Amino acid sequence: MLNNPAAAPIDTRIEFICELAARLHSYGTTAQRLENALIAVGRQLGIECEPWSNPTGIILSFRPIGGKTKDPESTRVIRLALGENALGKLAETDRIAEEVLNGNLDIVQGHALLMALDAPVSRRTRWTQVMGFGLAAFGVACLFRLPWLDIATAAVAGLSIGAMFNVVDLKWEGLKDSEEVIAAALATLITVMVGTWIAPLNFNTVIIAAVIVLLPGMGITNAVNELTSQHLVSGTARLAGSLTVVLKLAIGTMIITTVTGLLGMHAQVRMDRSQPLWVEAVGILTAAFSFAILFRAHTRDYALVMMSASTGYLVSRLVAMSLGNVAGVFFAALCMTMLGNCYARVFKRPGALVRLPGIIMLVPGSISFRGVINLLQQQSADAGKIAAVDLLNILLALIAGILLGNLVVSARRSL
């Protein structure tokens, strides 16, 4: 017998919506998608929900649909940490919400299942994430077609950063705010040691590959996307937070570069990308697999995530060969957004499983980081101008592709 979720006590329905909101926020849903999803769920539960989302919290106001004007409003303020992409939990949250709204699952049971997603992270999962950091650095270095020593250095630095974030317990609370600085410093130190004592390296590019997981390219893209959707507070806050991460990474790099220079360690620098094309193919597969790990996709979705990431990169690469990099990014974002929305319509699952991996290798995080590093190294505003222009062009192409993709093929719903 099907349940009628709208017949549950109003407090129970409100608690379910609040828990759903916290889950969607924690798993990386942008403000416009989150608010639209909550409004739609509230209507199906017989509640008028007015959400206001920002990167670190949500305010929710509730009133029964069709109630009297004198009915009191219920307002909840939920303070949350910055969201992280967790595709497996996002898909499970979407499934639970569907089951509740369709009457196949009692709303109390649904609430309990959402809370059960907070299971402690196992030791195996932590080490898998460490491997993901290393594979991402290795894969991106292969995409840059760097020499083997550069690739190995980036991979070792990436593994070290992954261990720092997932295995080493930073017991001093003050270190939490400096994690990006420490990570960039660690990657730079490893690169300087190799470049000084073993052989020359593509110095800045190796560091970028090592810290690629921490670069806020997706955050910058989501921020501008929110701004174009008139979510000005959330977009401005997310953009400021993303730029702060870039600055932290640059600070860590410059601190170690300066200190090691004073100690007489001067890394030998070269500009060499002589690897054959098959190395780039290895990089595509490795990077795609690493993103399936880092995005915490369910094992059954690994093939889907890898296929999406590879498709987005290949479309961008092939179009760029004829029309330029900006056109490549635009068409890749357009295709992956349309494919994500089609997947959501056909399979009744979140389109983010296709959309997010499909555009992750297009985001402009590495360009912004390279521009800041060049600016600090050369102490000249001219050094960062080219990177700033490239960043703006790619960002605009990416957002244009996403917006047009949503226009051509509308999403099943907000997720």
C-alpha cells in the first residue's frame, strides 16, 4: 500500500525537507539547483518552502500550502560546511527522496535513511582517496605530456598531499585553515628537491599537476553560474572563497620557493613536453578513473563517470584542433550538459553523474593558479594578464555552454 507523504504531520515533513536540504548542500549542489529542488519537494509534501542558500548555510521558511494567512511560519537556520562533491551519496539521496515522494517509502523511514548516510569513513576509503590524489596528479601530468620524471614527481607529490588530507590527523585546529598552504608547500618542496638534485623539471606545471585536486576550478565555475542565475550572495561568496583557495596555494608555493632559495636550493627549470600522443590517452583514462574515486561515486557508476569525463575532454580537444580552445570548451560544456539532462530524464537519476565529470577537466582552476604564480614570481602585473584573459574566455565559454545546454534539453528536475 502506497503512503501519502503529504498526510504526515507537518513537523515530520519539515524535518525531512531540512535533512534533504542539508544533504544536497553537503554533496556540492549549487544554490539555484538546491533551492529549486527544495521548492518542488515542498509542493509535493503540501508545504510552501522558501529557501535561501549560501555556501556555508541555508535558511528555510515553511508554511502549509492553502493554509490560512494567520498560520504561523516555521523558519530553520542550518549552518553547514562547504559542500564537497559526493556523487554516490547524491544519487542515494535522490533515490530516497523519489521513494518518499512516490509513496513507496514512509517519510520517517526516508528521514532515517538520509541520516544513515553519515556512516564513518572507513580506513580503506581513506587510502582509496589517497590513491585518487596520486592518480589525478599522474593523469593530469600525462595530459600535459610532460617527461616521465615530471610525471613521477607530480604523482609522488599528489600522493603526499592525499595522505596529508586523508590519513594524517592535523590535531591543531589552527592548521585546518592552512591546509591548502601546507599542501602547496609540500608539493613545491618535493619539486624543488627533484629539480635541484636529480634533473630539470617543468617547475610550475609539475606543481599545478600535483595540486590539481585542490584547485577551485569547479568552485569558480559554479560561482559565476550562480551569479548569472541572480543568486548574487551565494555566487559572490563562492567566488571569494575560490579565489582565496588559489591565493593560499600560491602562498604555499612562494614560501617554499623563497626559503629553499635562501638555503641554496635552486631547481633547474626546463620547458619540455616531448611525450607521444599515447601518453595523453593514458592520462585521459587515469584522470577519469581518479575523478570517479575523488567524487566518491558508487562503484557501479565508475564506468559512467569515466566515460563522461573522457567524452568531455575528447570533445573539447577535437573541437579545439579546428576552432580553438575557447570553442572546444564551449561545445564540450554544451554536449555534457545536454547528455546529463538526457540521462536524468531517461534513467530518473541525477544528471550530475554525467554533467559534473564531463566538465571537470574543462574548468579553469589551473589557469588561475598559474597566473597568480607567474605574477608573484615575476613581480609584474603584465605576467598575469595573459592568464587572466585566458581564464575569463574559458570561464565565459564554459558558462555559456552550460546555460545553452540547459535551454536545449531541460533537466528532469533540479538535480
